[in-house]
Amino acid sequence: MQSSPLQLEDYYLKKLEFSLVDDLAEKPVKNENYEPVKFSVRYDSKSLQKDKRRWRCELTVLYKNKKGDKAPYNFHVTLVGFFSVFEKWPDERIDDLAKVNCPAVLYSAVREILVTVTGRNVFPTMVLPSVTFISEALEKKPAKRSSTAKSEKTSEPEKSTPKRKGGAIKKSS
């Protein structure tokens, strides 16, 4: 095992909003099944002006329950992370490394925040599915490099595995 050429220096919770859809007028049904949700992911990765080997990434994951949705939560989480790239990493590969991996690292942190917050509830724990940021980074690759990546995507719950509660919400045991 070796260290990644991209290192997380630090990250900060910029915004955390969480609410139940249920008004809790009655005791909730603990074993109720919920459908995977289509949540939104936005991010912006930029190299810092003074140093192309230092990056800032802001990632937002949000879900707002719409009429007819069967999910117990609304949430909005934004993290800001600061990253550095090893000196020996080739200059021409820095953008690709950072644009793919900076949001991926922060997304994992958002997943853990949501597991913690939703796990302290009568409703099932929410576990965000694994995603990749590779296609967005490649789509953003201009003929001339700009050292920035912005994206907004909506998740698509996995329809091929309806018994799996991991589209987004899992029952806690």
C-alpha cells in the first residue's frame, strides 16, 4: 500500500440541514420500507491561484422531499476541503487527479455525516451509494486546461436491485 498523491489537508462543514418529513404526530412505524431517493450532488474544484498543487473543493449533497416521494428525510450538506498534490506527481496529470478525487473524498465524508445523523432516529439509516466523479472530470476536459471543475448531477437509484435498501436508505438493525 502506498500514499495517494492527493492528500486531504483539512475539511470543514459549511452547511448541515436535516429535517424529518413526518411531523411525528403519531409514533412512527419502525419497519416501514422506503424507496431510494434521487439526491443532487454539486461540486466545484479549483486549484489555488498561488499554487497549482493546492486545491479547494466545495461539495454539496442535497435532497428535498417532493410530493409523492416516499422518504423520511430532507437534507442539505456542504463541505469545503483543501487538498495538496505531491511534488513528484507530473504537472500534466494534476488536474485529472484533483478533479476526480477531491469531490470523491468529500462525498465519503458526507456519507458518514448522513449515517450519523439519520442513525439517531426511528427511521432507517441513510447510506449514500458509491459514485464516481470520473465521467464529469472527463466531460469538463477542455482543449486548453482551466484548472477548475464544476458539476451538478442527480443520483439515479438502482432499479435492478429493488430488495437492496442501499439505493439510499437502509433499515437499521
